[in-house]
Amino acid sequence: MFKGLSAFPLTPLLNDDIDEGAFIRLLQRLAAAKVNSLGVLGSTGSYAYLSREQRKRVTAIAKAHAGDIPVMTSIGAVSTAEVLRLAEDAQSAGADALLLPVMSYQPLTDDEVYSLYEDVSAHVSVPICVYDNPRCTHFSFSGSLLSRVAALPQISAIKMPGAPTDAGTIADRVRSMRTRVPERVALGVSADVFAADGLNAGCDVWFSVCGGLFPRTAMAIAEAAARHDQQQVAVLSERLTPLWALFTQHGGGIRVMAAAAALLGLVSPECLPRPLKALSRDDVARVAAVIREAGLE
Amino acid sequence: MFKGLSAFPLTPLLNDDIDEGAFIRLLQRLAAAKVNSLGVLGSTGSYAYLSREQRKRVTAIAKAHAGDIPVMTSIGAVSTAEVLRLAEDAQSAGADALLLPVMSYQPLTDDEVYSLYEDVSAHVSVPICVYDNPRCTHFSFSGSLLSRVAALPQISAIKMPGAPTDAGTIADRVRSMRTRVPERVALGVSADVFAADGLNAGCDVWFSVCGGLFPRTAMAIAEAAARHDQQQVAVLSERLTPLWALFTQHGGGIRVMAAAAALLGLVSPECLPRPLKALSRDDVARVAAVIREAGLE
């Protein structure tokens, strides 16, 4: 399942609970576009803000509306005990893969992080994707720790973070990572602004925030990458530069995607979990302009 | 309740659940030393790793064994909805005050953080202590945000973080903070290595990790501060330098206090929530030496 476009939708809320109707509208849009896989309850899917019961329900709804598209779901939590409970829940709700970030509170040692993946990989029967997201989790993997973790059973993919750097450096990093992890482990790029460079450098999959709402736009890039049409990947991504700029301006994609989904009439304007706030009216107008000008769909 | 020594005990675990017997032993030790208040479920009390049900139980146990010592309990969580549920639980379990950190996942804006405190202060009937802990929460308060938050109803204290700096700078910071917040708001120092400088600079209360296990040692410092015996505060704290060095070496106090509590026979050696690990045998031996040499009690 770790190839092409993995679309990461919002989990829209209404009065602090899941807005099921809105979530189903987002899922139907992704299913219609035939994305390669779904990543529900990613960072953009607000996993960190939802209760255990809500998270199980989100996975079940996604499975019910994904057709034959495989569904990955995040099982991140601060304590290993809770991660294991979430893994049970996710598997019983039908998740095809588990996304495991290193949520931290006390700063963690490498041995502690390794033990988390070791404990989880010993307890689950579906593939695990290692979620390396220092921006939100405040844990940074070293290359050697990623190598150790990737060698564990069930580890099938790595969701690599973006970094403000040039295409050559990204290509070097992907090449270096490829030598460090088993062949069976897929490499994925996240942080959409780096997707083009990551795909052109040989990443197997794009874990995409933009693709969670604008699947046709993102699929065009993923399909160009599958054809090894590097120039087209770059051209299509270049068109989205104003969107990436909004992501940077607003501390990541979640607030921008929430505004965009509301503009499309798919979710309520206040669909984010408190304390996250909706963008201001002026900022929403800018999002509307970018959707229009970049032809996002 | 925000004066003198506020002792922050561990919440000892056994097989991923609360070790009630061990927790009661810690509470009895603090009650016998007549600490001024208890701060259960602080960072050292592992609030971030425990379920809602476990947290309610910890507060109830603390109230049952604290005698007439007031109990503050942390209600930190990533989502405002969960914070409000935890606040209800804590109040119904008898908490005398609520400790509210800014746990973050998506990086937060100042307005989002203000709205968190605004929502909580409108819903609770007991005092709130603002917990400023960038090391674990990854949110840093600006002075102006702290001023806005401190002006809200129910805000009664600020738990200030330590910073690697000299006594003069700490004194300047306390003086500056005093001018920024209402008179009714107590200022407290945390990060034990800075306690002496903070108390000598006029902080009202010491929120103490060391005091959660070695209350007599910490009370001697707090009592010297209450007598304005600045020299004695400095001398007593200076004796604890090897303990502060262990805190720094092991990423904070929690792993060191867990080892120390096990050495005293109060808790199981594996009392921390996974993925946190117990210190190695060599490191435990060093903790034992420091307890002996510094005469911790």
C-alpha cells in the first residue's frame, strides 16, 4: 500500500465531536479520485486531539467509505500502554496499516524510542509506518536509530519529514536512507513543499496533506512521478508554491486545509479541535484566492 | 496555598497501572514532613502518560492521604475539550487547585493559548496555576501573553521555568514578572537547580521535584527562604549540586527520582510509564552515592 499518493484528510469536528457527515464527504472525494491509500488520523487528521473512542470511530468510518483503498491510521500517544491500546482498536476497526509517531513529553533517549517500536511491532499483525515528525513530536530520529527501528518486524515504511533544503540535498538524504533500511521498507516524503523533490529522488510514496483535500491535484503529481517525468513533477508542484507558502505562514497545513474545506462547503468553518483556531476572514480570503488561481481540485 | 514548598511526587506505576501502595507511601512521607502543598500529576507525576480514569484516581488518593495539606493536580492535555473534562474530574475528586500546562502538538499561536486559559477559567471554581514548561510542552510564553493570561479569573499562580543563567538575571526576571501580573498571582520557581536563586529573588513558592521525595531537605531551603536567610538558602542548595547535575544528565528529574525512590524501598525499580526507562545499574549506583553524600532526606 505504500506507493503513489497517500492522502491525509482532516478529521472535521463539530462542537468537539466528529462531524461524521463532513468526514464522509471528504472520504468520498478521495475515493472518487482513486488515491492509492488513505492516512486518516495523521497530524492533519488531529489524532493527538481525539479520545480513544473517537479515534476508533474515525478508523471504522474511513474503512466503511474507502472502498478498496487501503487505510492507514495513526496510533500515536505519549505512553506505550496507550499506543498498544490504540493499536488494538485500530486493528479491530479494520486498519490496513498503523502510523506510529514518537509523541514525547519527557525528552526521550534513543533506547526508549527503540523500545516503543519494539513493543508495538511485537504486538501487531499489520504493517507499521514509522512517522518521523520532529515539528509536532519534538523527537528527531538519527539515521542509526531509524536503521535499528526499520529492521524490526512489521516495519514497512518511513514517513520522512521535510527540511528546508535544496533538491540535491534531499536526493542525497533519500539515497542515504535507502542504504540504511531493508529493501521491504518503503520511503515516503511528507511536508508537501518537499514532495516534488522527494518523489524525483525516488521516494515510493507521498504522504500528502494537500492530497487529503485536493486529490486530483496531488494525483497528477504522483502519477507524473510514477512515469518518472521529473520535469512535469516539478512544474506541477511549482504551480502550488502559493499553497506551500500558506502552509508555512500558518504553522503547517491543518489550519489552511480546514479553511479550504469550509470554502468548498465540505466542513463547518469551526472544524478544528480547540485550542486550534480557524483562520481570520482575511486569511480565508487569501486561501480562496490560492484555490482559484492554482486551480486546486 | 501558593507559598513555601509545593512538593511534586512521582506517580509510581506497576505493570502500567498506578501502584497505589507505593503512591501512598510517598504521600505519607510528604505529609509527615508538613510540606506546604502537594503538586500531584505534575511532569514528574507523569500526568501526560496516564488515562483520564487513572488521573482522577491519583487525585482522589492524594486527597485521602494529604491530611490538611492542599492538593494541586495537573489537567494538561492537547485538546481543550479533554482539559475541560479533566478539570471536572479533578474538582470532583477534591483538588484544591489546578495546574494547567500548554501541551501542544500543532505549534500554537498566542491567541490559541489565551483561548485555552480563557475557556478553562470560565469553567472552574478553584484556583488555576499557569504551568510554563517549554522543555516538555514546547510552548514558550512571552511576557505579554503571561500578562494577559494572568489577568483572567481563577488564575492564582505561575509556575515559572528555570533557565541556565545567573542569579542576577533570575532576579531581574522575577522583578519584571511581578510588575506584569496582578498582586493576587503568586510566582513560583521550578527546575530545582534554580530554586535558590528564585526564592532569594522573591518567588512565593518552590514547585519542587526534589521536594517530592526528599521533603525535609527541600523544606530546610524553603524555610530559610521564608526567614529571608539568603545565605543559608544558597548554602543548602549548593550542597545539592550533585543532584542537580544528575537531573541535567538524565533529561530532567523524573528518572533520577524514580531510581532514588526505588533505592529507598518506596517504589518498584520499574515504576516509570513506558517508553521511559529506569536508569542503568551504574547510574543507580551514582544516585545512591549522591543520596548518601548530600544527606538527602
